[in-house]
Amino acid sequence: MKKLALHWQILLGMAAGVIFALLMTNFSWGAEFIGDWIKPFGNIFINALKLIAVPLILASLIKGISDLKDISKLSKMGTRTILIYIATTVIAVSIGLGMVNLIKPGSAISEETRNELIASYEGDASVRIADAAKQKEAGPLQALEDLVPSNIFAAAGDNSNMLQVIFFAIFFGIGLILIPEETAKPVKAFFDGFNEVILKLIDIIMLAAPYGVFALLAALVVESPSTDLFQALAMYAVTVLGGLAIMIGVYLLIVWIFTGKSPAFFENGMAPAQLLAFSTSSSAATLPVTMERVEEHLGVEEEVASFVLPIGATINMDGTSLYQAVAAVFIAQAFGMDLSLSAQLGIIATATLASIGSAAVPGAGMVMLVIVLAQAGIPEAGLALIFAVDRPLDMCRTTVNVTGDAAVSMMVAKSVDKLGEPVAKNWNDHMPKASK
């Protein structure tokens, strides 16, 4: 295994997990065995990645911003990052709307199947609707108010508060720039060393990646809903997957046009992070690996990657926004509703804003979808129609989210002349080693 590149190791782990689970389903005790003795190792792997997400953001952002030594550079980079993220999100939502209007998957669902799905997942849907209602009750500036933490230790204690941690790290980094260099030197040296330790911990955790994804995929297979429900939602799944595939193509095209790097170069560099995103369904859990791949295998300098990627993991959810657009129109079609052009333009705006507010954790997009449905006047109970296939689609859209973060980081790096040749530090990859 050690002689194989990391992405091949992860692929083998995923395939082995699926095959093992399929074999175990032939035994009456197979599902229980996987749930009790295999799935926990997958959860441990995800927890290990989440464990270092907040320390990584703090260390890398503070180091990256203090390295700039000029607030005007930070302003330029930040403006470009936000504008590009918003632009790619609008493109993603538009692709989703185009696909769902072309294929019309909702029109194929019979009333009987619709009622069966709603009855099966009514409980899950009601929980998401209640969560969304709490968010809708908040004032128009609630998101801005939530951005500033009252206690950084409390904010750092919950991975769903990533934006608050990012705010503190940027604020702290600006403070380091503004004080005399001699005074800032010991603090900066601490965070430089802290960042190196975190990067080494990522290397260690990734040694367990093939075994972690084996456990995650095995658990997913045995916990999947019945095949009848999958068949009823096959066209919906095909529509979402088709849109996501097109979005991947858009990223590759953008990278090629703006940076001159080939699609093969990009995919070879990002494959392990994409596979990990697929396995964990969490941009936040994948963030440590995404940062390592972008810096060491795509050539983005650390000060750009450490700024662009943590922000992207929390506000750039292109795959999620595309899925929300498809799901909203699909549910409307299933209920026999004909959405007007203005309603669909409203979906573009709402899905774009909702994707910014989505937490970088599994299933968060479902809560934000309720807000999109409500804006378009689509029955929120229709959420139950898509629960059966949400988990595998969540895996795919998270892969797109992570791919988008990497593509934008390369564009921003190129625009500020911070895109160079990749040099790997990781002992587990077949790349030139960094010289000391």
C-alpha cells in the first residue's frame, strides 16, 4: 500500500468497504456487526480531522495574514476571493436550474410514490423545518451579528462556528501587522511553529485515510434505504449528478484558462482531498487535507491558501447551492407546480445566500433548502421526497464544494502572483521533497 499514491490507497479503501458491506449483508448479523465494530473507526477518522480543523484555521490564517505585512494586500485578496466565490455559486445554481428544467425529474413521480416518501421521511423533514424556522425568525443582520464571537474559546469549541474563528484569526493577524515588527516577532514565530506541527499531524492522520474511508463506506452501504425508493428517485439523482459533473468541468476550464494549468495537473493534485470529501461529506473535515494538497501539489503559496480555503470551506458551497436549486424545482414538479421565471430567479438569489450560511458539515444543506423552498412558495413537506438519496448526493456535492475551493484558490493566487511550482513535504506522496 505504501508504494501507491494516496488517492489510489483511498480508492482501494472505498471499494473494499463497499464490497465488504455487500458481502456482510448476506448474513442476518452483518449490518449489526458493521454498525458496532466497523463504523466507529470511520467516526474516529472524521473526528481526528475535525479535531485539527479549528487549530489549523487559527494557525494558518494568523501566519498567512501576518506574512502579508500590508493590509492593502489583504483587502485586495479578500475582495477577489469573495467576488469569485459568489460568481461560481451563481453559475452553479444556474446550471442546476437548467438541468432540472431540461430533464424534469419531478414529473415522473406518481402521487402514490410521493405519499409513500412523505410518510417514510416525515419525521426527518419536520426536524429540518423546525431548524430552518429558527433561522428565519432571526433579523436581517443576524448573520453579521453572529460573525463576531463574544468568547473565542467558546467559538473554537464548536466546528459549526468556523466563521467566528476565521473572524478572530483575521482580526488577530491584522493586529500583528500593525504592531512593531520586533514586538510581533515572538508571537509570529509561535504561530509559524504551531502551523508546522498541525501540518505534520495531518500527514499522520492521512496514513489512516484508506482504513477510515473503508469503515465509512461500509457503514453507508448497510444503512442505505430500500432500493425501491432509490428507483423512484433515480432521475432526480441523475439530474443532480449531471449538474455536479458539469460544475467540475467548469472548474477545470476556469483553472486552465486563468492559470494555464492542465485539468490532469489539477485532478492529480486534488484527488485525495476530493475522495476524502466524498467519504466524509464534510468540507470542514476535509479542510486540513485540502490545504495540504493545494499548497504542496497545486503550487499555491501558503499565505493565499491559508486565507482563501478556510473562507471557502464556510461560504463557498457551489455543490450545495446547485443541489438546492435542483431539489426545489424537483419538489415543485412532484407537486404539479409550474414555477415562473421570477420564482426561479428568486431561487438563484436565495440559494446563493443560503449556501453562504450553510455549515461545512454533513446534512447542513438540507436545513438551508427549507428556506429556499419557503421563498419560492413550495411546500416544505416536500423535503421528505429527497431524504432517501440525500446521503450519497451529499457526498457528491461536498466533493464539488472542495473542488471549487481549490480552483478559486489557484485563481486568486495567480492574480496576486503567488502561484508557483508544487513541492511536497508529505512523506507519503511521490512528489519532489522540499529541501531544508
